[in-house]
Amino acid sequence: MEWGMANRMAQLIQSDGHCLFLPVDHGYFQGPTRKLEEPRKTLEPLLPYADAVFITRGVLRSSVDPGKAKPIILRVSGGASMVGKDLANEGITTSMEEAIRLNVAAVGISVFVGTDYEKESLLNLAKLVDDGERYGIPVMAVTAVGKELEKRDARYLSLASRIAAELGARVVKTYWCENFEKVTKGCPVPVVMAGGPKVDTQRQVFDFVYDGMQKGAVGVNLGRNIWQDEYPVAMIKALRAVIHNNATPKEAEEIYNSEKSGKKK
Ligand code: 5RP
């Protein structure tokens, strides 16, 4: 691996081999998502605990101080919306030249395997990889399911993740699922887990993140279950402990409760 690519990968995946990416890119198709209406307010308290931030160029420029930024994974796909015809109908929205100008650590793009736009989204990924490799910029592929959340099983996610890796993604972002080892074993590049819509309890999040880490994930790219939580800083600190210190779900829950009540350990 050339120096620039290796350096960028090291900015993303920490020296322990693990990572906590904080995505705040949801507005690119959802508009002002709950608790992300003012991205700067959401982001600022969480930034110290994130290893990298997944974000569009518009929110990066408007809401992140360039002097205090974390490594950036720039969301470069889009062109569809929640109220449009098909969320899978995405194109590349941001050039590699712009990514370089913004000094990003990686770029991220969604692929929509099994949809009417499968081919377009996969060819977009392949093109982005060609451009990224030319300049030493890793591509993170997002195995997107749009509104079809029920697609998130090991059979589908292992298929989509493997295809993304075959096309040259350096990191694959997918969802946790039962039998998650099938996804990680079949994917020859690092896998990070997204959270999806907010779940009912913090413990559910700690449980699936812990399980996924035991089964080969290198970390998370987890948004709503952090910043839509009532105590987002407590949540991200507890998740950091699972990811970087191998804390169990029970220990993570204790950290969350302690941070929440202000009695820091
Ligand atoms: C949205 C994304 C998000 O980055 C991804 O879904 C992770 O966020 P969450 O944990 O909220 O699902 O790709 O477009």
C-alpha cells in the first residue's frame, strides 16, 4: 500500500485495529433529521470521542471548524430523497478534486445491491475506487437498504459486502445481523457496523456492537443511536469502551449510567 493510502487508513482505523466513525450525513436524503437539525450543535460535544466523521461537504463546510476537525470520511453519493421515487437512484455528487481540496481521509458511497439501480450504484463505486486509488484516498462502501430494513440479514449483507470489497472498497460499512460472522468472514476488507434507526434501549446497542466486534467487525459507523440518545456523550463514551477497551455490554451500560448521572469513574 502506498504511503498516502496507508496514512489515510491509519487515520481511520486506530493502532488497536478498531474504530468509531460518527456519521452525520443523514441530511443528504432525509433533510433535517431529528436531533441533527443543527449539525454543529450535535457534533461539537461528540467530536472528541469520534475517530472519524462521515459527512457531506455542505455540512463539513458549514458546521465543522477546520482547526478542530477529526479525520473526515466525505459522503460523495446522493441525488435521491425520502420523498422521491427511489432512494437507490444515486449518483456521485462530489468530485475527487473536491475531496482532495477538503483534505479528507476517505470518501464514502452507497451501493444498492438487489435494486433497480444495482448496476449504476456498483459502477459508481468502481469509478470512485479508480479515482480514489489514483490519489491515495480510500473508499468506504455503504451497503444501503433504503427503506427496506427487513433486508438486513446475513445472506443479503454478506453478498452486498463481498461485492463492495471485490470492486475495491477499502472499508465496508454494513449493518449488524444475526450470524454476523458470515458477513465478516466473506469480506476481505475491514467491516464497520451502522446502527440504523434508533432502537429502544441503550443495552440493545451495546449488545449488538459487542457481538459484532467479537465476530470480526473493526468498529462502527453509528449515528442515530448515539446522537438521538437523551445522553449522547454518555452513549459515545460507553461505545468507545466496547470498541477500544473490549468492555462488555454490562460494563458499557455501567459507563453510560455513570456518565449520565455525572458521576464519572
Ligand atoms: C445514512 C448513512 C449513515 O452513515 C449510516 O446509516 C449510519 O448511521 P445510523 O447508525 O444512524 O444508521 O449511511 O445515509
